[in-house]
Amino acid sequence: MNHIETNAGEARRLLSAALDTILIVEDARANIDLLLGTFGDQYTVSVALDGQSALKIVETVNPDLILLDVMMPGMDGFEVCAKLKDNPATRDIPVIFLTGLNEDVDEEKGLRLGAADYITKPFHPGVVKARVRNHLALRHARLEAVAQRDEAAAACQKLRELEKLRDDLVHMVVHDMRSPLTGLSMSLDLLSPEDGGSPASREILGMARENCRALADMVNSLLDVSRLEAGQMPFHCEASDLGPLACAAVRRLSGLVQGRQVSVQTAVAPVVAHCDPVVTERIFENLVGNALKFTPEAGSIRIELRLEALFYHRFRSRHPGGIS
């Protein structure tokens, strides 16, 4: 990003150091001499005696501003202005009409064609000089705004690329953590508190199981967030009985029960929902896991599943810490 800013800043410094280029399109020699004397050596000045020559010069010179007469042999100034504004490469060049046509309808036509200003002859050199200076300042301000916008766009693109690299790295690391965590969890489940050991060792084993489970939940959550952001979260919805899913979640958390009573109560008829059974089971795990955190040992947790209205299922987990 610093490299981008340096190049853009250097380009602006070079542009500001160079003289602005003005194209005078005028067929009267006296007016040309007066304008050349007015601008002196403040600008680089090119001259075209007719409209067709002016369009050819613009293709090579690319002036910063054009002073354009209207009444000229061949193509008049209005047509020249229209062609300039129709061309994407030249439409942003400010055009100031400098003409003997002093009717309001003529001025309206020139401004409607896209001219930045309209000065009538005979003109005062100081006024022309001031208006040229002002419109060049406006042009530089617009170019500066465009340069800043391009810098911001380039910086945003670079940031998006870095964010993608970060997300890819996080996803890779988190994904690789699942296998050792699964192995660790299975090993801890094989160590039963009833196999002996001191109360302290049993407590440490319980804490290890709980922490391993918390890490596994975090890994799964991070992977889910990554898939959701990428629009790749797989959902396979089907008619699922919520009772067996809740019971499966309780069994998976059996290592964290530690003397608590956890029961699942359902209605006589199956409580069926159209859902993704894998995701729904994980939801049950999170809810039961939260209940276990706030239930003291020897406490009880009761999970109720029942159909209360058409297409509406209610899940209630009663425990000393509250109802979820």
C-alpha cells in the first residue's frame, strides 16, 4: 500500500511541476496575439485556426483547457464542443467559449453542450486569465479526487487480498486442529473416573474433558463462520425426529455430566421438524452444554420437546441456572 501511495504522490508532484497546456481555437490573428500576450509564459499554449485542426491537436496534445471560438470556417465551435464531449477521452477537458455571439440563446446552447464557461467578445484579458486560472484549479481538484479514489480502491483491493490470505490460513489451521482434538477427546473418554484415582485426579480429568469439548466447539464454530461467509455452508434438510437428536447430543456430552441428572422428555408422538439433523444436533449440544455449565453437581437438567402449534416446536431446558 505504501508503494501505491508513493507512486501516486510522485505522479501528482510531477503534474503540478509541469505547466498546464491550453489550446486556443481561434481564426482571428489579433485575438490569438492578445491571448498569447495575456498568458505569457505561465502556460504551454497551442493554437488551432479551425475546428478540424483543433480536434487533431487534442488527439496528440491532450490539453488541460480549451478556449474555443464559435464562428470559424468549416466546423463551428458548437460542433467541436459536441464532438469533444461525446468522446470519453476528451469529455472531461474544460471548454471555455470565447465568441462574439452575445445572445442568451447562444450562451445557453454552449453551456448545454457541456462548456465550463462562456465569455463574449470583446473580452478583458484579465477576466479571461482569471477564469482560466479558476477552471484549471477545478480541473486539478477533480483529478486529485480521482487519484485519491483510485488509491483508496487499490488499498481496499489489497486489504481484501490480505483478508483472504488470513482467512485461508485460519481455515487451514482450524481444519487441521480437528483430528488431534478428536483423538484427544476419545482418549479422555476412555479414562473413566470409576477406574480409580484420587478425587483431585478425577476433577482434573473432568476439566480436561470440558476444555477439550470447548476447543472442539470453537473449531466447529470457526469452520461454520468461514463456510457461511463463503456461501458454502452445506444444509441438508429433511424430516427429523427431534427426540433422538436431543438424546444423541446428551450422549456426546456424557463426559461432562459428572453426577448431574440429564433427561429428555418428549410427547407421545414424535416431534418432527424439517431441518438439517447434523446442525440441529449441534444446536442441542450447545444448549445442553450451556445448561451443564450452570448446573452444580448432583443437580438436574430436564429437556422438554413438544409440538405446541403447527410447524412450531418448543425446546425447554430446565436447570438451576434458569430456563433456556
